[in-house]
Amino acid sequence: MAQSGNPTTARLSGLVIGVGAVLIIGFFVLALSTFAGLPPLKSLLTPHAVLSAPEFAAAVEVAVQSADPARGERLYSQYACSACHLPESMGTAPMIKGMGERAAGRRPNYSAAAYLYESIVDPNAFVVPDYPAGVMIQNFKETMPERDAYDLVAWMLKQ
Ligand code: HEC
């Protein structure tokens, strides 16, 4: 009985409860940001995803230097990108005209080439505003040879 009135014990248990509460709240914040994918918390917790170029950027930059834009244009028809991406009008998908210029400003710290490459191999990494996710073909990463992706990027950069 004497113990419960002891001020030191009271302070200590206050401290334990305080630390416990912080840990529990911290756990829920982490769990929420991980599983519910809350964007602001997620970007705070993984700053490298926002503050630096994606890891494939340098390789894409080099590959696109020696890529073949004329072949890219033919691939655009062969892969039927043209079914959705029209030359000069925004329809089912963003138009081809101005693609390179828009690509440069789409994601922070992404070069235009890195962004275009990512749009082909991982289309949901960034979904263009006002367009639905999941319409752009999702499995080019498995079905398209790397060289084709680079040639397509080289061509789109010039549009
Ligand atoms: C079935 C329709 C469809 C096909 C086929 C398609 N796309 Fe897309 N694509 C979309 C849609 C819709 C978006 C916008 C939504 C998004 O970001 O996923 C998009 C977005 C893009 C973007 C980003 C454009 C921007 O303005 O930021 C690129 C680059 C792109 N596609 C390239 C291609 C290439 C290259 C092919 C062919 C190899 C292709 N797409 C085939 C529907 C399609």
C-alpha cells in the first residue's frame, strides 16, 4: 500500500506508460503507412524514392544513347501502342505529340528517358493524372526485349 503512494514509483510508472504509448502509436503509424500505403507517410519513410534518381536511370541513359529511334517508331506500330496512344489527340491514353517534353516533368528526379522507360516496364509506378491505372499493358517487362524498350524510349523522346 505504501508503494502506491510513493512519488518516485508514480513518476516511473508514468514514464513507462508514456514510452509504451509512443511505441504503440509508432507501430500503428508504421503499419498504416506500410499496408494502407498512405502516400505522405510512405514518402517520409522512404525518402530515397523521392529524393534521388531511380536505380535504373544511369543504365537507361547509356542504353538510349545508342538506341535506334527509327526502329522505335516501327515498334510503336508492331506492339500496337498506337491502338491507345494516338499521334495528336488525348484519347484512351496520352498522345504521342509532346511525349518527350512531358516526360521530363512527370516525376521529381527522373530524367525524361528514365520516366519513359519506367512507364513501359512498370506502368503503375506513376499513373498519369486523369487516366485510370491498369489500362496501359502491364506485362511488357516480361514480354518485351530490353532493346525494344530502349528504341521506343529513344523515339518517344523526340516526339
Ligand atoms: C490498352 C491501351 C494502351 C496500350 C496498348 C499502350 N498504352 Fe501506354 N498508356 C496507356 C494509358 C491509359 C496510359 C496513362 C495511364 C498510365 O499512366 O498508366 C499510358 C501511359 C503511357 C506512358 C506515359 C505517358 C505520359 O504522358 O506520361 C508511356 C510512355 C506509354 N504509355 C508508352 C506506351 C508504349 C511504348 C506502348 C506500346 C509498347 C503502350 N504505351 C501501349 C494505355 C496504353
